[in-house]
Amino acid sequence: MVNSNVLLWITALAVKFTVIDSQAQYPVVSTNYGKIRGLRTPLPNEILGPVEQYLGVPYASPPTGERRFQPPEPPSSWTGVRNATQFAAVCPQHLDERSLLHDMLPVWFTANLDTLMTYMQDQNEDCLYLNIYVPTEDGPTLSCPCTWQLLVPPRCVDKDG
């Protein structure tokens, strides 16, 4: 008969490794507005490693109702962990004239137009979301500090004075 303490230790280790594997697959990070859960995704490339993707992360309150055509306001905070593993809606766009798009856009872009159109199906005025991709290391730890820079067009940033 197996000692109950040994059985308890085996169960505890199994739970621990399951939680660690789940955290590696679905990383949780903190933002100024709350925690978000992303998804670790391998890239179909032998040179590039996997990335952590955080999809549909709000960067402003929805520009609907009284906020329509007004300057953006910070998003509301949330409690718990927000799921950031699926794309949010995109801003409304009229893309029916594919021949016009083929004439206006570079060849490397229009070659993937059908793929792009699948992401354009869910359109909504509530569309102020970021898709964030963070490179990861294949190993269990990251050996160097990393700095990330968010580039924003100058017209989108308030300037003092």
C-alpha cells in the first residue's frame, strides 16, 4: 500500500507543474488598469522564437455616445484578470472595392488581402485596442533586462505649452 504522504506529495507536484505550465502558456501581466492574460504563441519561422501576445488591450475608453468625436479618455480599470487572447473589434472601414485597394497598396500588402479581410469582419466604433507582441526566450528565464518603446504619431500626443 502506498504511503498517504507520498501520494499527497505526488499530487501536489502534479498540480504545481500543471500551474507552471499554464502560466507559461497563458502569461499574466499587470497594467496601469488591471491584469491581463495573454497567450504564448510559436511563430512559423525557424529563426524567430515564440512570442507572448496580448490582444485587444484597451488604451482608451470607447468613443461612443457622448464621447464620440471627443478626445480620448483613459480606459476604466478592471478587477480580476482580463482575457487578452482574442482580437477586439476593428474600427469601421469600407473595403469593398478590392480592385481599388490593389491599385493603391503595395504588392506585398495586397498579396495577403484575403487574410487581412478575415480580421476585418468584426467592425465596431468601440475599437480603441492594442495588440501587443513580446518576444520571449525558449529557456525558463530571461537573462537580460529588456526595454520596450511605444511609438505614437506626434499628432496623437498632447504637448505642454
